Amino acid sequence: MSEQLDKAVEALKTYDWGVDPNVLKPIDDAIISTHSDAAARKELETRLIAVLKTEVPRAAKDAVCRVLKTIGTAASVPALAAMLADEKLSHMARYALERIPAPEAGQAMREALPKVSAKLKIGILSSLGVRGEATALPALQALLADSDAAVAAAAAHALGGLGSMDAAKALVTAKPSAGTSAAIADASLECAENLVAAGNKPAAKITYEKLLASSPAKPVKDAATRGLKACDK
């Protein structure tokens, strides 16, 4: 690692809002230069993980998370997972985790769900949906009945993002409350659209039919009718 990179990593110790971001440029450069050098990239990741474990400013941890979303591996997961329950750090931690392909990243967010506030839970649910985290399906299905309508709605949208037959079944068999019916209907439509995009028209057709059988609001009925027709083409 270069002397410039050493200085940039050292600068993270005091890096805060208002500091010239160019002091961290060698870290961005290292992302590119280590692309074909697994050992060097691993060293860079290890050094950044070490930074997350120290009492550096929030801005520094945010900067590290932005890098780990690109180069992070399973090795980064424990340090990022430890930030998920922190109101100030959770957003950037899950931002990195949702882009780390290792299954440990999805597992960490799934395991954090019962441990965080409703506000943070909503964000984590969104990230699980972005990941298409199929292993989270049981947890997402259970949260469809959460007493917090915003959490239940977030769980519905995450299931819609999964776009699987099981996710569609969970949505169309859910018993929505007055505060979640619209979100669950929208998520069901999203799930059906994702099934069509994946080439699974039969499963999408079943989803549209079950939506129509539930006497949905006109916008949902119209969308489901169009989707059903598209499945027959």
C-alpha cells in the first residue's frame, strides 16, 4: 500500500463534515488499483474494517461504508452488522450490506430485525427487498401482521421485491388491516410483475387472479386486469 493511502486511512481518524474530501481520494484510487489484486484488496478491506471498530466521527464511518459497499466481503459483515441498531449509523451500514453479495450480509440484516426500532426495521426491510433476500421470506411474512402499519407495509414491499412464487403466495394470502391493504395490494402487483419478467407467467397469473378475487380498489383492479391479459399473450 502506498504512503498516500496510509495517510488517507490515518485521516479517517479525524475526518468529519466540512473536511476536504480529497484527503480520502487515495482510498477511492485504491478501489480501482486493487481490482485485479485480491491480496491488496483484502488488505484494504481489513484496514477499513479496523476503522469501523474505532471511535471515529460519523462522517468517517459513512465514508468507509461507501467503500465497503464496493469491495466488502463476508469479512466486513460483523463490523457493519454491529452498526445496524445505531440510529445514526444504520442507514449507511445497510447501504453497504445490501450490496455485499455474501449470504452473511443478508443473514445479518435478517437477524437484526427483532433487535431494532420500528424506524430502523423499515430501512432494513427495504434493503432485504433490494437484495432479493429469499431467506428472509418467513420473517417478512410474519411482519405483514406487525402492529406498526409502516413496518407491515415495508415487509409487503420487500416481499414484492423478492418476486418469487412463495412471496406472491404470502402476499395474496395475507389478511391486511385498513392501514396495510393498499401496500399489500401494490406489493402483490409488483411481485406479479417480477414473476412475469422472470418468465413465470403461470405464477403471475395466479397472483393476478387472486388479487381480482379480493374485490380490490379500482386502480389495483385495472392493473391486475391488464397484467392478467399480458399473461395470456
